[in-house]
Amino acid sequence: MSFGPRQEYRLSGSGGQGLQLAAVILAEAATAIGKEVVQTQSYGPEARGGASRSEVIISDWPIDFPELESPDVTLCL
């Protein structure tokens, strides 16, 4: 999947659904093929069931602004 030199992904859902792990796997896969990557995560204090969000930015060039501007892909569980 290719959207251009910068791709932004947002994964959101409930804690315990594997969103954080999915984001880490996506980020590591992009790093393995030589891309620049930023991965952030946010979650509540609950072990399971609380709000969970992870964001991944993948770029061909160094990432100067590590926040999502306009996600290319949003996954909501």
C-alpha cells in the first residue's frame, strides 16, 4: 500500500484488542525496509477495556513533525 512519501495510520479501540502491538509491528516492518518511522501510543490506566489509541507515521524522508496531520488509514475496533 502506498499513498506517497508520508503515510499516517491511526488505530483506536479498547485496551486488550492488540492495537499497540499492531502499531509496533507496522512500525518495525516499515523500519526493516528502510523507512523513517514515528510510533506513538495513548491508553487509559485500565488493564483492559479502557480507551486505546496508537498512531504510526511512515515516511521516505526524516519526520520533522511527529503528529498526525491527516490520517491516510484509520482503524477503529
